[in-house]
Amino acid sequence: MESPALSLTEWVALAIVAEAPTHGFAIARLTSPTGPVGTVWQVPRPLVYRALDRLLELGLAESLGNAPGSSGPQRRLLGVTESGRVAVTGWLVRPVGHIRDIRTEFLIKLTLLGRAGLDTRPLLDSQAERLRPIVTGLRDQCDAAHGLDLAVASWRYETAAAALRLTESAGDDAPAWGAGPGAGGVRRGQGGAHG
């Protein structure tokens, strides 16, 4: 199955909905600047609701009725559809294609895998495999560059090499990355609709 064309915000919302039935307000809290997901990727509340509407439109999420709000209106409870679960499961372990996406997409994937209590090793391994030829190519560019071109190539090489070291150094801790209390980890079924 080909992955749907979703924005990073839509993928994040889908991954959170896949953890357990939830609502937009809870997702907005998780993706706020102080939320456990927002420390990696912040999403303003209006964009959360826009993302959820799109996921519903694409059939990746479904409405499960309403949940009472603690101090406000009822909230629309959403769950993931089977096609949504298949899509997000594939996306979470797919390596990012560009070095510039390591800081955003790669780290958010680690965070979301950890929250769901899933093993991060498949993502780390596939990302390392993707990075090795990039690091080699950038090292070759550094060897041939001069002046400003050398500075740019060196910056890109060091960034890629650091990302590669991260993916390769996880060791036995990889399955638990992002799942601890310090990372705001929530296991499947815990806290999905709360907050």
C-alpha cells in the first residue's frame, strides 16, 4: 500500500490517534510547547483540528462519538481506521530521506514510537543504512572542496555523521528510547484520551 501524502503535522496527529481513541484538545495539549510531543514538534491547536479533519476525510481516522469535556463542550472522540493504522505503522519505521529532516521528522518518529511502546530499533537500523552512503559521499565532497564550498560540505558532513552516530550508538537501549517518563512516554492505552 502506498503511503498517503500527509504533512508532518497530519502524521503526528494520526500516530497519536493510533495510540488510543482521543480528541483534538488532548492532541493539542500533547503537541503544545510544553507537551511531551511538542518539545520535538509543536502544533498549534487550529492546525491539530485541521489535521484531524483531513484524516477523517481520507478515511485514516473515524469518529467514535463524543466524550464529555471536563470544563467545556463535548469533544469529538476519534479512533484510527485499519488503513490509518497500516499507514502510520509504515511511516513510523521509514527512514527520513534528507539530513535536514533528522531534527524534525526523525526525532518525532522516535518520540512517537516510544510513546506507543514500540521498538525503535527498526527505524534506527533503516535510518543508519540510509545515512551511511550519504556520509561517505559528503566526506568525498569535503576532500574535493575549498573555501566556502568546504565550509558547507563540512557542515553537512558533520551533521550527517552525528546523525549516523546517534542511530548506531543506541545499542540495547533502543527499544526504550522515548518511552521513559522524562520523554513524556505513554504506553498504548494509557493517557490517550486524557489531558
